[in-house]
Amino acid sequence: MTQPIKSALLDKVRRAGAPYGLNLAAATSAARYDSAVTTPYRTGAVAPGAKSIVVIANGGGSFWNAFERFADAHAGWRDRANPLDDFTRQIVDREIAPLVPGARVFYPFMNDSRALNFIELGKAAGLAGPSILGVLVHPTFGPWIAFRAALLIDELIDDPGDAAGFDPCPSCTTRSCIAACPVGAVAFPSGWDIPRCLTYRVESEADCAPRCHARAACVIGPKYRYPDRELAYHQARALGAMRPWYEKNIRDKGR
């Protein structure tokens, strides 16, 4: 069995991110990631020559708590259009990227053509596995994880996390997430019914505004659930992104 290719560089990344709640980091070869995505998302399309990808994520609410402290210390930060994304960029660009000379930094919120598929990237790096909730899940943190950045580098590192091959939903006997969804948008094995979820969210905003009930009911990692303020923040952002898609693909087509 091939042993993973480890590097002291990854340890440096972990130590730099930990004080800010970026408590998950792992590396995958570019080849493994590329095999799971279509051509526009492959490393050759966005960073030719890259051999590895270091994926940086957070589990639980520590990243949000670091953001809250930062925003408290910087007047007007919360008034920005994307305060959490700006905080992410601030920390990664200032504290982590300089440790990896020559790295090309990518974020899931980048709006240009240089896109990576962070869902497949998280799985390739062994940081999470699939779920019927429409989000990835971690063995410890459950669905309370988020991918914050990726560093594409020319050095070969292949050091995946503990969630490599993790796929909990088929063997879950509780599946409390299914009953928790007020509109039945979660099912096994079909998974997340996006049109049903979006329609309910847009047309009955108040019911799901504080949190996704199905995600909150997941039996993995409940003690790591995000703080209420963070849940409300993400739900509001998600709803803002859902509305245009709903209007174009559901409401207008139903007329």
C-alpha cells in the first residue's frame, strides 16, 4: 500500500490557521482531485503545473468566534458586503499564504473563471464525505464544517485527512434529518431535493431563517453546531443566493 507523502509545510499551515479557527487542513494530489471533476475545474485549467492542493477548512464554531473578535476590533467590518469572506481572505493572505512561497490561492467565493470544485476537493483531501443533506460531513464535526481556501502548489504532497472514504448516511439508522425537514426535502437514498427546498425557503422564509432544521438534526457532531448568530448569517446569505435561481428556474417556469 502506498504511503501518503507528508510535508512539514502542511504542519506549518495547520499551526498558522489554528488560532483563527481554521482547524482542518489536508493535502491531496492534483491527480486525485482532477479525476473527480470535469475539465473546467481541473487544476490544469486554473493553475497549470500544480501537483498538489492544500485544503483549509474549519470545523465547529471557532472560526466564527475568531471572526466576531476581529469584527469587534475593526469598526465597520460587519457593514461590508461580505464580511466573513473578507475576514477569510485577510487571514489566509496574511497568515498562511506567505508560508507557502509560490502557492496560488483559491477561495470558494471567487467570482471569476478560476474555479475549483470545493465539494470534490474536500472529499479528495479526506476532509469530509457525502451526505443526503446536500452538504459534506466530517466524522467529528458532522455537517458543521466549511471549506475556506485552497493552496495549489508545485510540490507533491498527498496527506489526506481522517475522512477519506467517509460515507455515513447509508449505514445511519436514525436519519433524524429526514423527519426534521418541514417540507420533506431530504430523503434516503435520493438526498436533497433542491427545487423543493428552495421553493419552501423563498416562499416561507421565516420558518427556516434561523437554521436548516435537517442539518441541525444530524446525529454526527451535534455539540459542534455553529453559534446561532452564525447560523442566521449563513441562512440569510443562502436565501439571497436562492432567490434569483428560484425566480428563473421555478417561479417563471411555472407561469
